[in-house]
Amino acid sequence: MKRSTGVTVAAIVLLLGSALELLLTAFTTILMFWLSGKTYWEPIPTQFLILDLAGVAFIACVDIFGIITAIGLLRLKNWARVATIVFGVIIAAQSLLIAIVFLLIPLPTVPNSPAHIDAIMRATMVAGSLFFFAIGLWWLILFTRRRVREQFQPASVPIPPESSASAAPSPAVPIPAVPVSVPKPGRLPVVVLVVAIFLLAGTPAIFIVPFMHFPAFFLGKVFYGRTGALVYVPYFLIQLILGIGLLRLKRWSLPATIAFYIFGIFNAATMFFGSGREAYIAAVIRAMPMPPMPAPMPPGFPFSTQEFAYFMDLGGVIGILFCLVLTVLLLRARPAFNQAARERASASA
């Protein structure tokens, strides 16, 4: 089937966006290391170096996959359509959250800054976030439309009529086209794919966190040092196992993932209302790696303890709402897991 203009434009936007972000990430990383050698900049802390390199590697992998996905869209590959839907969901959700955050959080103030600079920065960040939200929503709507889905389906090949030299001539009868392949039952729902990608994409961050000497918070208590690092190990393994189980539509992975999110909501609630909240915030601030900044800097820059606590509370509320939404969406995807289990049972019988 011929590729539509909308699919072509979406592929070009994804290709250019991924390529530009890859180049920008490389440029900013090189610039940061170059500035760190200047006399008016402090040396890069080891923790920030680890965090920056891990973030750059992750962004580079996502950008490279985005370029490959854009090429797949131009070639009308169905996996590229599904991947673009996932990209759209992630970009739309992330951009909307960023816009809400910049509307609510207090921005750090710099002495002797121009008037209304805070309002200009806030409006710029919100407008940019809404722009990317619109792109993600556009991809989500475009690639879920029936006419667009049909473009990514396998081509149909007509069966030629049986011919024989001795056969009597017969009137030409149109023969319906027969698809080469039939749709496979038990398809992976998009919401399950999105949740699996969130879980698997979060495992590298969990693996890196212990090396950053961040404390761990578990059911109202704060754990430091090696004990805190050991607390992150079960999270790493659980997210890895759940992500793989969701991708394979294992029936046990659905209730296990829902239970994991419910536990995360309960654990976050104990942090908000528990007695260890202040100790955890203070420990995170002490361990947080900061980029090298020109000296001297004003006290409390870029944020104070109260502002950081506000950020954590807002992030926690958004995280709880996000987990609730994913839990509801996963419950609606239960038929796909049941169908996959029936197919495995019938195949093994």
C-alpha cells in the first residue's frame, strides 16, 4: 500500500529530531568537559561524571533507535509504527508533566537578574513542553487510525487461476486476493508495551543509583551506604523480570506488576507522612552530584532545602498518580494475557 503524506512527515520529524538531539547531546557533553578545564570552573565531581556519562549513553541509545524507527516508518514496517506510538505516549506524558511542574514550582532566583526573567523562563519552558506534547499526541492519534494501520499490514498476493492446455476455456472470474500471512492472535497491547518499556528503561538508573551513594527509602526508613545499595538490588531484579514478563504476555506478570505499583504507592505515602522524610531529604541533598559552576555562587543556589522538599513532594504526587493510571490501564489489558495463556495451553496440548 502506498505511504501516506502524514506517515512520511512523521518519519521525517522523528528522523530529524533524533539526529539533532544526538548531535546536541554530544556537543553539550564535549562543551562541559572543555569548560571544566578552565580556571573559573571547578573540577567535575566523580558522581556527576558517572551520572552524566550514564545519561548521555542512554539518550544516545534512544536517539539511535529513533533514527532506526524513522527509517522503518519510511519502509512501512509495523514494528516501527508500534514503536512510534510508544514514543508518542512517552513524549506526551513526559512533556505534560514537565509543563505542569514548571507552572507550579518556584524557580531559583539569581541576584541582579533582569525584571520578569522568571516569567519569561517559565513561559518558555511551558510553551516548549506543550509543543512536544502536541507532537507526541499527533503520533499517537496518527498511527492508531485505521487507514494508517492498513498501510503497515502485509501485502496481499492474488492466487493465479489454474491453467491447462486441454482445459476448456472458461469465463474470466475475478479471484479474491489471499493474504500471505494472517494476523497473529494475542497481540501485545500498546499500554502493556509502554509499561514494559518504562520498567526496562528504569533498570539502568536503578543499577547506577548505588554508585552515586544515594540513600534508599523503604517503608518509612532511610538506609545508607552498602545497606542502602543492597535495597536497590531487589528493585533492579523485579523491574527487569516484570518488564520481560509483560513483553512475553505471561499471565503472572500482570498481577505482579500491579502489586509492584501498589507497593510503590504505599512506599511513597510512608515517605510523605512518615517520620523519616526530613532525614531522607537531607541525605539526598548531601549526596546529590552538582555540575561544576563558576565560583563564587550565591548561597542557596540553585535551590534551597525547602524548595527541594517542594520538588520531591510534587514529584511524589505525580508519581503516585502515574502509577494509578498505569494500574487502571493494565487491568483493562487483562484479556490479552488470558488469550496468550490459552494459546500456549492449546499449543502444548
